[in-house]
Amino acid sequence: MTSPLQRFNDFENTVFADGALPAKTKELIAFAVGHVLQAQLEGHGGRSLRAGATKEELIEAMWVAIAVRAGAGLRGDGCGVRAEAAIAAAAVAQVDAPPKK
């Protein structure tokens, strides 16, 4: 019987093989996603380099992922906009409140 770890390794090897996206691109994506999820980076970073990525590509991929993750707080489902509106409403309510005695 194949162990769950072996099945996962087989799955991962299939996912990261050259396909519509080259392995290098897949590893860069994994490295960047891993960075914003605060996951282990050494594996995908090293595999990215071995697949031909440059240090500059790793850094740029990381910044793209950071921007996407940060932007999700401002856009996407609107949580960031709603939070900003709630903060503004609370500030207005505080200004409009009668002075404390």
C-alpha cells in the first residue's frame, strides 16, 4: 500500500512538472505564495533556482505575491473598504459625541 506521504509526493511531482507552465514558473509561484503564507521557502526557492530562475526573479515574484495579498485587504470582497468606512464612521461618531464630563 502506498503511504499518504508517497501519494502526496507523487501529486506534487505531477503538479510541478513542465506542462502549460514550465516548472520554473510553477516554482516561482509556489515560492511567492509560500512567502505570503509564511510557509517554508527553502524548498521552492532552491527548486526555482535549479529550474533556471534568478535571484531577481525570486524577489520580484515575492513582491508580486505581497502586493496581491495586501490588495486583498483593500479590494476583493470589499472588506478593506468596509473596514475603512467603519473606522471613519466611528471617528465621526466620536467627534459628534457630547464632551465627557
